[in-house]
Amino acid sequence: MKPENLKELVKEDRLIDNFLRLAAMNSPPLHEGEIADLLESDLRKLGFSVVRDNAGMETGGETGNIIATKKGSIPGAVPILLSAHMDTVVPTDGWGYRIEDGVIHSNGNTILGADDKAALASILEAMRVIEETGMPYGDIQVILSIAEEPGLMGLKHLDFSLITAKYAFVYDVDEPVGSIITSAPYHYRISAKIHGRSAHAGMNPEDGISAISIAAKAITEMKLGRIDEETTANIGIINGGSVVNMVPDICNVTGEARSLKIEKLEAQVQHMHETFANATRMHGQEFEFDINRWYDGYSLEESCPVVQMAARAAEKMGITSRICSTGGGSDANIFNAKGIPAVALGIGYRNAHSVKECIAISELAKSTEFMLAKILVAADVAKTPNSDTYLAAPYLR
Ligand SMILES: [Zn+2]
């Protein structure tokens, strides 16, 4: 079994059919019940034992996360997990697709859903190849999460007592196949409730203090957008007032900040707080400010075995790998925070979260081959008492 031969093993037509079958299923966040049933049934047929955790109950969703486990054919090989999410953003009603020059596009009215159903299809195809070819593999877990899009909700509630894998590969990034994301930001959400004083807008406006004007003043003074190469900030939602003829006494503002460095993130959030404080003080008003630590960031050394396994798989396959960082979060953030070293991986979709979303069939196939190559490499990483020892891969030479 050689990684350069993987191309012949992946059945492209089957992979595409499967992708389209999954993408056609509506699965917005917390409504993953139907797709989860299908995936569970497929994984069982492929020899996995499957459980679902209580994440659905805890988040108000139709189903929990899927935790599927398959015993390896190589005892002592390092146990790994492959992860993707089952939900998508909207719009998806009236889903359709077209294929043009080897690229699958949405019909232009909905998203395509390659984020992250391309990964779901790749995982199923890779597991089929394993069954058909008898290629060597260590213990494999497949973790399919719910409600990733609204903020990693599913994985935040994952029952980690069910995880036996040592390293995680998260297939969910809009970068070319071969991109290995070794760092991702910490992310805080903030909300401010600004109090003004209401008054009739026509009769006695001088008695009022507009909460919207205070918020506007604060936001104008605030450093937003790209703060530095590691830090970003945004105000995303603002609402205040209820009728046009009243000076508004309340304005709610919601935003976020991210940084690869926790100190920089805290400094930015502090700055956002101070800006609201100054603007309200100037008008003798009050405000409430909430900080929600949305998820933690991560940064892995290149020498970390999970990074090495991915880089080595790419090298053996003859594809270019690229170590990079991202400004977005993924389920890899949660795995890392829980002590399971994880990299997020580019799977080649483009224009995600838009009706222009598309994926090249060649990328879909390459992503599946890359997955198989990592499984081959992991099958060669022996478990030793002090673990993490990276051994040579005899049949990969
Ligand atoms: Zn995604």
C-alpha cells in the first residue's frame, strides 16, 4: 500500500454521488437529525460502533454529536480521530447544484454545503476504501459534530469521556488541500447595554439622552477591523429604540474580538470596554458590559506529532503542504483546549457561507486521498510507554 497509489483506490463517482446526497439534505444548526441518522447507518455498515452524546439535549438540538469508533487492524498504532460538522449555514431551502469545468457549484440561490459536507463525504469514502482494500489502519474515531456554525456549540458539549483517540484531524477549512492549520485565535464575544433617557422626540427632546447616539460615539472611537496581524475586532449587531418619535433610552451592541495571543485579545476587549465607559460617562449615563469567552485558541509546534503526521502524509503523496494559521475558529480549537492535539485542514471549498460556494471535484478527491495517507502514516506511529515517538514508516518508503 503506497500513498501514491491512493488515487486509484478512491472511487470518484461514488464520492461525488455521496457528497451530493449529503448536500441535498437540509441540516441547519440544531436540525441535524435526519443527516445524523443516515451517517450513523453508513458508519455502522462500515464496521463502526456508534453512539450519540447528550449535546442535542443540552443545546436544544434534534440529535447529539456522533462518536463512531472502529478497532484498527494494526495493534499498537496511534489512535486518531477524523472530525467534521453536520450542520451548515443557510440558505438551503430549494437547494440545487450544477457542475461546470470539474467544479460543483450551488444553484446560485442557496449555499452548496461543501462546508462541511465535502468532509463528511470524504470520511465515508475513505472508510469504504479501507474496507475494500484491507489497507492497514490503527484505531479510528469519527466525530461528527452538531451546531458548529453558531460557535462550536456541539463540540463544546461533546462527551469527551468517549474519546480514546490521541490526535485529531479536523476537516473544515476553506484553503487548498495540503493546508495544515496549526494555530487559530482565541475568541471573545462582548455585549454592551447602554442606558440613555427617553423623552418625546417632538415635544421635549432636550430632556432626552439618546442611547443610540452614545453607542454611535463609542463605536466611532473604537479600534475595529484588523488590529494587528494576530488580532481582529468587530461590532456586528446594534439595536436600540422602539418607535421613531421617542429619544431611545436603550441601545444594545454586540461584537467580538479574536487574537492568536490571549494578552492582545484581553487588551482589545479592555479597550472596547473603556470606549463604552468614556462615551456613557460623557453623558452622565450608565452601561452594562458582558464578556463571553467563546472559545480558546491554539498554537502547535511543527514538531507536534499531529502536525508531523499530516506533513508526512502530504510529502508521501507528493502534494505540497503548507503550515498556516487562520483567523477563524473550528472544532480543532475545542479538541486542543481539551488536551487532544488537533490540526484543522484545508479541504478545498471556496466562498463558504455564500451562494457562490463551490468545490472542485479534484480537491474533493485529493482531500480523501490525503485522509487515507494520514491513516497510513498513523498506522505506522507506534504507541510506546512515553508515547509520541515517531517511527519510520516502512511500507511508505
Ligand atoms: Zn465549517
